[in-house]
Amino acid sequence: MPIEDLNKRLGNALDASQQFDQLIGAKTVDPSEFTLWTGKDILKASHRHNIQESFTGTGAMSQRKKGPLSAKEDTFRELRQSILAIAQSCDEDHTDIYYMDGEEKWAIFVRVRPN
């Protein structure tokens, strides 16, 4: 599939996710409906490899792309890195996780409830 089509689909999916409650309804997630995690190593269980990043060396420590498409191109990589960071924090028994931009204009707080 051409990269332009993938970027268009990604953009549409991100737009739709921002309007979830208008499109789907106000269904909430009830954590008590899920089974408890019984594994020990959440980081290992949640790790996924990206073959393109492996070959090109564009992992977490690389420079971000610049230009008008940089945010869309980096979205999946940032999502994977965020999931891995949360998993590692859970493995280390941290329950409060903060994400903050370098300019301190925004922050996200994630609280993980232990079993």
C-alpha cells in the first residue's frame, strides 16, 4: 500500500478516535470486567519488533523527522515507546507515571491500579 494511503488512513483513524463518544456513544471501560494479569514481566509481554526500525536504526534514541508529516510518521513509534515505558514502570512497581513535554506546556498522568 502506498505511504500516502497509509498516512490518509492513519489521519482518519486519529480523527475518529478524537470523536469516539460522538460516533460510538459514551460507553466507559470497566476495569473490573477484565481478568487480572498473571504474568511477571509486562515489558517482555508487550514488546513488539518493528522490522523497518530495526533495519534503519530509527528506534527510540534516533532523531525525529522534521517537516509537515513528522507528527504522523512518528505517531506509531511514539505509541510503542509509551506502551513500553508504562510496562517497564509497572514491572518496577511504579503506579504513578507522568508524561510531560520538554517545554512544560502539557502533561499526561497515568495511574496504574495494583491488583
